[in-house]
Amino acid sequence: MPTPSPTPTSGAASGPVRKGILRREDPEALGLLRILLVAVFTASMLTHVGAVAEYFSDASPLYGDYARRAFPSRFSLFFYVRDPWAVRIVYAAGVLAHLAWLVGLFTEVAAAAAVLVWISMVGRNPLLYSLPDQLHTALALLLAAMPSGRGLSLDARLRGKRRPVPVWCRWIVQLQMGVLYTATGLLKTGKPWHGDGTAIYYALVNPYNRHFDLAPWLARIQPWILRPATYLVLMWEIVFGAFVVQNWVREAWRRRLRGSVGRWLAVDLRPVFLGFGVLMHLSIQFMLYVAFFTPLCIASYAAFLEPDEVRRLLARCRRR
């Protein structure tokens, strides 16, 4: 008995999915994302050089079983590897794993080792870390689960590993940033954000994390610059998730978009949203102590670049 052919309905349903999240693309865009993110991860790791034993071994003020009791819900290799020299060796192996991940050499193994050492550092001494480091952990885990070594890597160049990658690899990083910004915007409540617009002013004059004491000057520009900036940042964060969804639709089905709604969905909003994000994060980095949060966010924006755009960018760089 012949196998019945799929109904038109099932074919129509699978078409958008196949051309959307299940489609595959050249690996250059994912490779560039790997290089930029792992460069930030590596820089963050290297800030611990010189104090590794004091942070993560029995040379720490919180040592041995006391550390495990202080952080019972955490995992860390350094709860078991406790001698200062052994901890330094594990840390050095983690740095080497980051460098191999960066250049894409045995990428999967290097990524797993790098993430294991990073999680062990956060687990052993979580008091060192804050919200920006949580973004580091999330992005490292996501990137380690992707075939990012297939493009712009030694694995692709020397070991013949270059192959297409699923588009969802980039899209899931876009989703992470959309969730980060939109959730942050929705959690910003109260009069400083929704009333008198003083939230940015108070952040900039807070002695806990400011770089400069500019309170009198900031007070003068508050009504004319900082208040509108407060409302603009809040609106940008809240609608960033909608921008991510619109970008998916534009990227996957732009040639099929028709009519007035289709024309709006086909508009490339990346220069507006990502350009504003770059300016905002650079301003935050200049004025406030936020560690590696700004480099992480800006590096993550590479997830919004498509393979053709990355190839043109690389060709331009080679010509120069």
C-alpha cells in the first residue's frame, strides 16, 4: 500500500519552520561570535593572575571544609583540589583552554574545559562575582554547546571541520540578550524611572561604583539630558525583546514579506537598536564600574551579524 503524501497543511506548516529556526548557514558569523566572546572570557580570567591561590585554594581566608559549608549549593573543582600549587595548575589549564577555544583548536574539548574551570572559580568564591559575571556564565554555557569551531578556526582550517551550522546558534544568543534587556526594563519600577526620571542621575553620583565625582555638574544637566536619557533607556530595554523577534522574521522570511505589515517587518532595525546599545554601554563603562559587562554585551551583538556580512567585513579588513 503506498505511503500517503503529506497534506498541504503539514507542508505549509513545516516550510516556515524549515526556513526559519531549522535552516543552516555558513559558519563564519558563529565563528566571529566565538572569537569576540571568548576574548572577553579570557580577559576576565586573566584578571585573577597573581591572586589565584588567595581566592580559590587553602591559602584563602575561607579554606577547606569551611568553604564548602559556606556555599553548599555550589559546585567547584577547588573544593577537592585545594593545595595552592595544584589550584594554580588547574587555573593555568583553564587559561590554556580559553586560548584554544579562542582560536578554535579542538574547540569542543577546549570549551568544556574552559567552562568547567570558570564555573569552579565562581562556585569556590562567589563573593568575588556579581550580575555581570552571571551573564558571563550564561553566555559561556550557551557558546560551549554550539559548534562554533566550524568557522574562523584552526579546526576548520587544519582539521577540515568547516560545515554549515544551525541558525539557532546565533538566534539563541540574540534571545539571551533580548531576555536580559526586556526583563531588566520591566523590573525597573518606581518614581526614579517612571516619575521624575532621576534613576541615571542617582546611579552616576553613587560613590559605590562611580569613576568620577561630578555631582554638581550632573545635577545641572539632569533636567535636560539625564531625564530624557532615563526614559529612552527604559523604553529601549523594554522593546528590545520585540526587536529580536522582528529581526528573526526579517532574517528568515524577508523575501516573502508583503503588504504594509510585511514592509515594516522587513525594515532593518539593527543600526538603531544596536547602535544605541553600543553608545549606552560605552557611556556606562566610562562613568561606572561594571567590570566586563560592557565588553560582554557589545561582543554579543555579533550574534546579529549574518554570514554574508561577516565575510564582507573580513574581506575589508584583509584589504586594509
